[in-house]
Amino acid sequence: MSIGGSIFVIAIGAILRFAVTKQVAGVDLRTVGLILMIAGGAALVIALTMLALANRDRDPGPGTPPGPQPPAGPPTRY
């Protein structure tokens, strides 16, 4: 599930939890809303974590100063 999908699930859960006043036989809509909000929050955390891990090793692109260079050869002795 993507970030947008996670936010959508959280929004649907919030609507069911706080805005719907209808009664459905055998189903507590407030509990279903809470479950959807928790699941959406967990999916959002997972999506953001995966995004951060994917961008960690990414090439910084042009205009970024290069990092430190490794030594050219064996160290000289004095």
C-alpha cells in the first residue's frame, strides 16, 4: 500500500469512527473505523520506512560535492 492509500484508509476509518451514526446489525462501525485507522497508520509507517531505506543509498545527483576520496596508495613511512 502506498502513502496515498494509507492516508485514504485512515480517512475512511476516521469517517466511520466519528461521523457515521447509522447502526448496522452485527457490526460496530466505530470499531471498524478504529481498526481501519490503526491499519492505515501502520501501513503509512511501513511505506515511509521503505521510502527512506530506498533513498538512503541513492546517488545524490549533480551539484553535490563529492565525498572523501580513499587514499591513492599505501601510506608513506618517514
